[in-house]
Amino acid sequence: MRRWKGFLSKYLRWSSTVTQALVLSIITFCVILPLCCHRLLYSYYFIKSMYLDSMSEAVLRQSLGRGQEALRFWQSSSTAASSRLSNITQHPELLVTVVTARRSEAQAYHYLLQVMMQLSSIVGSCGERKCAEVLVCDVESGPLENQDAKLLEGHFRVVRRSSQEQQSNWEQINTFEKEKRDYVFCLHKGWELMKPKNTVVLEDDALPRNDFFIVLKDLLSRRFALQTLYIKLYHPERLQRYWNPEPYRILEWVGLGLVGATALLLSFPYWNPCSFSFTLSPTHLLFFTLYIMTAAELLGRHYLLEVRRLSPQLYAVSPATECCTPAMLFPGNASLRVAEYLDSSFCYKGNAKDTVLYQMTRTVPGQRSHSVEPNLITHIGAYSSVRSNPPRPRLL
């Protein structure tokens, strides 16, 4: 009993750094972060049972409102005012191809019209010349027309398969192979029509952010872009955590902890309202490194990445991950190589086009792929055009 009393009196005093570390950890991880982060969707502290359904409904309502606004915008826009968007030039610096198909369960949301309205508003942000040429690739091959693509015909160049090609595409194939063939068709069509210097392919539920073209211009000016097959412009936020098999994220995580811990310990001699007795010793440095790493992971890496939006130069480029392909940049003539490789592969469940592309860069010598963070697009597609949908989609 005396031994325990001696231990407690020695270590559980405020002057003891063990006590200080314990109290700091409890207050941070059990009080402050839960109070601040319980409504943050991508934080470990997010309370799904309380907030997920209401947040999902709010996002659906916002998307529906944007969709109806986009519909009114394109219905009221004069064809003459948009003629400069439909008059495309040869060999543009950048071609943006938007792949679209009819979404029977999400017609009221008008995803394509939302994306095209955003593109039309930011495509002139590069000065006197347009930032890019824009092409709509309508891959709908069912009996019903894609009405949103039809509405855009007077404003943008819209390409489709011929009637004969549509009939041949009606053969019984799985949805993953059909999705891949549609993607390959759009890659080929964009190259045949314009032979662009660089190509971006967006799916029709990939809403570009306001700085989309500014960041693309900066990315293409970097040396790595000349030696890459593709650059992913989107990765699902829920998969952006540090605790991940991707080696570069572990290094980023440890680096953040070391830098933050060093800065914190160096600041204590100048600002220490709680009278901490920590010093820049190996033990204290290790504790604060782990403390900051844990806090960053529990808060959510996605929210820390948002700080990089302050400047295009701050966007991080890292090795590409496997999932997903709503927004892809193909520098140079890489779109042709990607189309040829995809054309020679057969897709099925577990081997979709994103998996095929990822395996290509790992098995074909000299092929590299990258990913940019934070995301350059917002994925607004709650309802899929190729997969079964739940009665009411949720954010997670």
C-alpha cells in the first residue's frame, strides 16, 4: 500500500510531466475533440446515428435546388450567346470531355446541367482565351433519350455513337464492361475531333470547383506532368485518412507530428499558460509527436487538406490510388494510350476500369500515375447511372 502511495505522490502531481501528459490527453481526446468534431462527416467523432440522415437529406435538397436552377438557366439561355462554347477549335491546350448517360432515378437533379453550368461560368477565368474547349459525350444507348444532353446541343458540341454503333453496343454485357466501353469511346472521339494537347475527362456528376482550371494550369506546368499517364483529380473523402496502406500518407502523418511537436515544445518557454514543464527532450518529443498524429487522424485528414486551397502551388501531388475515375487528367497524348489499354481489357465486378488503369501503371514498365489533393471536383452523384441505387442515398 505504501508503495502505491509513493508512486501516486511522485507521478500524479501537476509538476510531474506524466500527470500533465495524461490530463492533456484526456481533455483533448475525450472533451475538446468530441465537442468540436461530432458534426464533421469525415471525423472519427462524427455521430452517424444523430446526424447522417439529416445531413444526407440536406445535401440532396441542395443538389435538387442546383439542378432546377441549372435547368432554368439552360432553358432560358439563348443559343447565340453560347455559340462560342459550341464552336470548338483544333489542337486546344486543354479539352474537357464530359461523359454522360441518362439517370432515370435522378432526372430531377440534372447532374449534367449542373456540371455544364459550372464549366460555362469558369471556362472564361483564364483571360482573353478560354481555359479549355468543352465537349459533351452522350453514351446513352437505351430506348429513351438523354434529355439533358439534348438541351445542351445548342450550347456545346455533343457527340454520340451512330445508330449502327448503338445497336452493336446493346449486346448483353455487364455494366462494368459497358461503362469501360463508353469511356473508351469518349476518349477516342475527343482525340479524333480536336487532337488536344491535354485532356480532362469528367463524369457527369463531377462538379468542378471554382479554381479547377487555375490548378490544372499549375499542374501541367510542373515537370512530373510530362512523365505521367494520368492524374486523378478526385479521391473519395472517406478514403483520405492517414491510417491507410499508402506509404506516402504514413510519411506525411509522421512528418506532421514531428514538425508540430517540435514547434509546440519550442513555444513553451515563450507561451505556457498552463505551466507545463515539457522540454525539447526525446521522450517529450515522442509524446507530442504521437499526440499530434492522433489528434490529426481523429479530426480527419480531409479537413487538414482544405488548407492547401489557399494557393494552386500548395496542392499536393502523390502516387495515384486505385479508386475512382470521376475526374481524370491525361497529359499529352496519354488519353490514346489509356484508350488502347482499356480496349484490350475486359471489365467485370472487382475489375472495373479504375482497377484496370491502376494495374496498368503497376505492371507496364515506364507508366506512372498521380493523384492531386485536395479534390478539384465535388462528387454530386448520389444516384448512379450504372449501379442499383438505395431508396434514399446517404453520404456514407
